[in-house]
Amino acid sequence: MSYCLNVQSARNKSLSISDYIIRNDLDIVILTETWLTDNDKSVLAELVPNGGGIMMIFKGNIHIHVKDCSQSGKYTHFEYITCMVTSKNKSFCLSSIYRPPPSNANGLRTSVFLQEWEDYIEHLVSDPHELIITGDVNLHIDDSDTKQMNSILDAYGLTQHITEPTHRLGHTLDFLVTRTQNSLLGGVPTVTDPHLYNSIGQAACDHLGISFMLIKCYETSHYQDIL
């Protein structure tokens, strides 16, 4: 089982995240908006059993190679990690994206994001491997305002699978995209509450997570991480 969640800071709930990973025996975990820096080594140690950005936590028997996407251009309106994932005889491309919400302070514009999004999608689909794209784009994916985003996915033979709200106040902000014709996704992805708490026992996450099953290709192992 794999899981994607906007944690809105991993600093104040690292042990709760770690407990969720262990209890659910997750193979790959994608965390967005972690707010971690190079100085947060103690938090990383708590997050990884045995051992604003995006983090991937994965079992040690899964080989992950971070892809160089610099040729597709420098993106100013979202951050991302793109990896090739290999375990047993199966390989696929996994990309996680986080787009901060636009504001007068940061000057981010939805029109620019959509231009950069299409460029990045075009680059990703040029790879013939199976493809999973997930993360938080801070767009109301369930609103008509995102028709352009959906039309871009359609044009490149991609499907967005999440239709339920992924935020406690409503709206689908987080997404899971695959090729329309894919043999990687097993079953229908679900939106679940991870019930994360901070160090004093208060609920500490306003996003719900995306739980999705990949066609089984993993074995029991310990965890590592990529930042």
C-alpha cells in the first residue's frame, strides 16, 4: 500500500506519522509541505523507522533513482521530486508535486502554474514507463475552474482518480494521476484520515490522505528516505 499526504509541517507530528506508517505497513509514502530543512535531522530520525518540501519514505528493498528533469525547464510555481522506482521485475515513474497556494505576498498565478504544469506533463509522458503523479496543487480539482488542468491531462492520455474532498473544509486539493491505460494501480484509490497528532495530543493535520494500492511487487523490509 502507498500513501500521499500534505502534512503541513512534519516537525510537530513526526512520531505520529511514523506510527501511521508502521501500523499500516506502507510501502511508499509521499509527504508534501513538510517544512523540513537540513537542520531537522532529529525529526528525520523519528520519521523514518530504522533509521515547505516534499519527502518520500520507502522500504529498503525498493530501489529509487531520482531523475534529472532539468531539461524540462525551471519551474517557479511548484516544487517536485521525480523518481524511477524498481522492485522485483516492476519499474515505474513516480512524481510528487507541491504547489503553494497563490497569494499577493508570493505573487504566484494560476495561469503560470498551468503553463508550467503542461510543460512538465509533456516531459513526464515522454518516458514510456508506467506513471504515477500525486501531491497537492492547491486547486479545487472538483470545481469548473480546473477545466484547463483536466483538459491537459486528457490531451496526454492521463486520468485523475480522486473525486472526494481531501481537505476537512471541503474540496479536492490533492490528486492521483496515472496513464488512462495502466496496469499499475490495483483497485480504486481511497481518501482516508490518518489521525495525526502533535506532541501534546492535539489533532494536527487538516488534509486527508490518498491511499492507493500498487500491483504487489514489494517484500517486507525496513524504511529509508529521500528528501
